[in-house]
Amino acid sequence: MENKKPDWRIKTDYEYALNSFWDFYSVKEFYAWQFLRRNPEYQQDYEKELAKYKERNINTPPDDMEAELLCGFKPVDPEIAKKWGLVKLCDPKEKTMGATFKRRYGRVVFGNLFRDLYGYSDGFEEESEEEFTNNPMVSADKIAIEFEIRLPLTPQIELAKRCLFDYQNEIIDRFKRRIVKNIKPRVSNWRDYLRVYDAYAEGIKRKEIASIIFPVEENNEGTGYCVSRKVAYYKEQADKLINGGYRDEILIWS
């Protein structure tokens, strides 16, 4: 894996790039990891749990331990990894990671809202995955739908769409819930959010940052456009994504 510190002045240092070892990495997971690994609290959690991991495996040969850590490790308390939406904790110094973000796959599982609506019993869903065994119901106004990969997918997808629209209409009509508008992910901006954040971390002034990241844009107070304000906005967006926003604004689309 790569742990070279990116140079915010170089655009290509922030481009999505497949690692030859972790070739399953998606663009969205790549950028989610870039923001998460800059989170100071995550960095502290990783170092604390890494110390505990090494203490537990004190007799493991160094080469074996290094190989195990390459894929990340599970902390004793699973809530630590769950807190960040990860399967395992990975080294924040690494540009690419060896573990994946936690995903939910499964049967049709109804939240309490729909279970009450349709009169399903608590034992309606058959338990399988560890996550559902520990928490067999999704939150109140959500459902999970399982697809059978050995059957044609098109009719399953169409059926799932119809069901989901029906459930959503129930939410709107019966419970007067507001449906969030579709917000497109700003993939094209994520790279520059990171560049601006790292430039701020080096103490670079906004004007210099603007001249390098947005060289063809000019500060023009007369027209009301100020590229320095754009730099400040990008910093705000980077802070937001680093401090948890990566889960709601990036991984939600995965």
C-alpha cells in the first residue's frame, strides 16, 4: 500500500487510483477513506486500538503481524469499527486501505413502522447474518431487501422498485413524512476539498492556495466573486466530510 504524503499543489496526488493489491476499491470508497483517514478522532482511535492489538499479539512474529495489519484489524470492542462504518480499523497513514466499509445485505427486513402497519410478528424475518442476529430489525422507517443472485435480476429489481415506491407512499400518505430530495454527489469537488484542507494544515494563506488550485479564477470584488471565499468554502466542506459527512454524503451513494 501507498503511504506517501500527498502534495496539495499536485492535482494527480488526489486522483482516484486503483491499488494493484486492492483492486476492488470503488471511487466512492476511495474518497470516503481519504476524508476519514484525516479525521483526528479516527487517528486517535486507531493508535489506541493498535497498541492493544500489539499487546494481545506480543508473541506474533513481526512479519506475520505486518501481513495481518495490511488488511486492517478488528478491535476487541466491535463498536469502535462500527462507529466509523468500517469492517476493520485500517492505518490512516495509508492512501489505500485493505478493509471495506460496512455494508448491509440481506432479506426483506421491516422496521417497526412497517411491521406494525402490515401486522408482521417479531419472528417474521429469518435470522442469518451476525448483524441481523444481534439486531434483527432495521430502524423504524427503513426496510432491507435481499436479491437472489441465482435468478434473473431484472424482474427482481422491478418488483423491488414497485414495493419501495408503495412503502414510500405509505410513509407520505399515512405518516406525513417528508421525502428528501435527490442530491447528486459532488465527486468532481472531492479532490480539491482534500487539497484545500491539506494546504490549510500546512498554514498556507488562502490567496496562495487559490492561485495554485484555481489559477484561472480571479478575485473580483466588483462582480461579487471572490475565489478566496471559494477556498474557505472548500475548507468548510472538507471539515464537514472529515467529521462524519463522508458517511452521509459519499457512502450513501455506494
